[in-house]
Amino acid sequence: MLTASLGITIAIVFFLLMLSGFFSGSETALTAASRARMHRLAQEDNKRAALVLRITDNPERLLGALLLGNNLVNILASALATTIFLELFGDAGVVYATLIMTAMVVIFAEVLPKTLAITNTDRFALTVAPVARVVMLVFAPITGAVQFIVRTTLRIFGINISEGQLVLSAHDEIRGAIDLHHSEGGVVKGDRDMLGGILDLRDLDVSDIMVHRKNITMIDADNSNDAIIAEALACPHTRIPLWRNDPENIVGILHARDLLRALAESNWNPEKLDILKIAIKPWFVPDATALQDQLNAFLRQKTHFALVVDEYGALMGLITLEDILEEIVGEISDEHDVDMQGVRVQTDGSVIADGSVPIRDLNRSLDWNLPDDEATTIAGLVIHEARTIPDVGQAFTFYDFKFEIMRRQRNQISQLKITPVRPKASETKE
């Protein structure tokens, strides 16, 4: 009778260890499963994938139920094993039970199932999802009470954990995945830059990528029609701001196609044209507008051109739909674009750059990582870090690059030499 009872207890212990392995493997698989892949499978009418998405929508409740089940079976298995070894070896059975159960739990209830789950994450998650759902329902009242106690305790210490709070946003998770796959060779640099550019739209303002006002081609509306037409034909852009009395007083935007149509209707007689009637009303946007918002505004307004003003209404620059698209796909050039070479890579690895080159363009083309939070152009970065307007010949070293001023026009750095600074041998060894 004693032998049969002992055999049943041993069988129960092994069954509990199997349950513990199930809980451990389920925790690993369900937390590591790709939600993007599950979403795609759910759209293909895979009911188990839809169930995985549903139960992982509340990760705190899922983990609470699995951890609760895991601890219950582990403690019960250890208690039963202790009674078995006490019967067999007396008081020394406590030590034997502790050593043997620790090894059994670590190997067969933790490492083995988690290794299996992590090597077949999605398949494992699809398999265990229905049982995990039942476990969540059974332990729902207990896990709810545990969550309340945990949140209340943390709130006493000034830590407020709200429901559904995430450590990383979805954008951060996607960006991290892109960078990881790029470092592992799974995503080429061009694709990484394009995907990163899409994610950056919500973090950038129009002032970060606008064409500065000193680089805008504008036409005086008081000029003769012949002069305006000549300047418009010489301009590489199709949309040209018109000003009157003051360059900041923009009175219209002249579109080359509208000008050509008006000329054709007037039998190619420039004197019959009223240039301001041909021009469209200028659209002004604040310099603090987010790029994502401006892109949506371009789509709503069905226009591609806007003038950027600061909080005082002063003209800061202009932005086009093409400028925003270039943040995603890189530089877009056509047969009418003027080739403005702003970056020249030297044979020694250094770079000669115009001061007006945007930091983001430099980072993208050379795969550098210079900060662009405080300045938009490379000259602005040097001035910000130097805390002064440097003279020709001065050099500064920061962010592992040496910046040497080569040319300056008044208060503007027009050209500089940038050299990556290699770490010393002693620093490399460390």
C-alpha cells in the first residue's frame, strides 16, 4: 500500500514538472512571438493567431496568470517531493529533495522548455494559446487582485504604473528592429534609411528641412513682364515666390506652367499679362509644424509648396512636398535640377563640406551619427559646440570628428573640413 501510494506521488511530481515546463515555455513563446506575423496570419483567418493577439493585448494579465500557475505547480511539486524523500531517508530527505528538485526544475521545467519555445517561437505560441487562454480565465480573479496589490504598493513609493503603459512606443520598437537587422546584415543601408526616414517624420519640424530664405529664388513683382518671364525661365524651379517693396512681403507664387498657359492665351504677347492674377495666393505655415502634419496638410490642400514663417511672422524659408519625400527616399533629382556639390570626400578619408549642408544629409550619405537636435546644418553644429563664430584656420574636435574652418563669409561658415578621429591604440585595447 505504501509502495503504491509512493508511486502515485512520484507520478504526480513528474506531472507537475511537465505543467511547470508548459507554463515556462508558454511565457517565453507568447511574449516573444511576432505580433506582426500573428496579425498577418489572423488576416488569413488563422483563429489561433487571432487568439494569440487577443491574449497578448494584456501582457500583464497573461504573465500574471502564467507565473501564478508556474509557481503553484513548482511549490506543490517540491512539497510532494520533500514528503517522498522524508519517508525514504528521514530528516536528510529535506536536503536530497532540495538538491534534486532544484536540478529537475532548472533543467526540465525552465531551461529545456524555454529553449524549445525560443527556437520555435511562433509555432509554440500558436500551439499553447488555447490552453493559456483557459489559464488566464481561471486565474483572472487572483491575477486581478495581485495587480491591484502591486500597483498600490508601488504607488506608496511614488511609482505610478498605469494600465496599458508601455516602456517603448511602437515607433521605437520598429526602429530598434530595423537597426538590429541592419547591423546583422538583414537590411541594407538604403532600406534602413528609407524606413528610418518614415519614422522620423513625426520627430522633425519643417524648420529642420526647409530651404532657408537666403537660398530662395524670388522675383520682384514690380519688374517688367519681360524681366519676370526671363527670370522665371532661368529659374530651375517651377514655383517662384513674387515679392513687392520688401523681399519678405510675398504677394504670390508664380507657377511656370500657369505662366506658359497665360502666354499662349495672349498670343505670346507679354504686355497683355497681369502677372499677379496668374500667381496663386501664398500659403504660410509655422516653422514648428511637424513634418508628418505638414505632409498631411499638403495632401489635404492638394498643393506642393508652402512658405515657412516664425512666431513673429518673419519669412524663414520654404518647404515643398518633394523636400518631405526626400527625407524618406533620399535626394530626388531631375534634368532641371542644379547640381550643387556640397560634400567632397578626400582620399585621406576627410570630407570638405559646405557649411550649409544639412547634418541629416551628411549622416545619411556617409553613415555618420552626428547629432542634429540643436542645429540643422553642419556649420550650425560647429557654432553651437564652439559657443562662438570661429575664424578661418580654427579647429575643434567633438563627437569623434575634427572640424577645421576653411572659409568664412562675414558671420557664416561657408566651408569646413571634417576628419573622423580614430581612437588611440591604447583606447582601442581598453
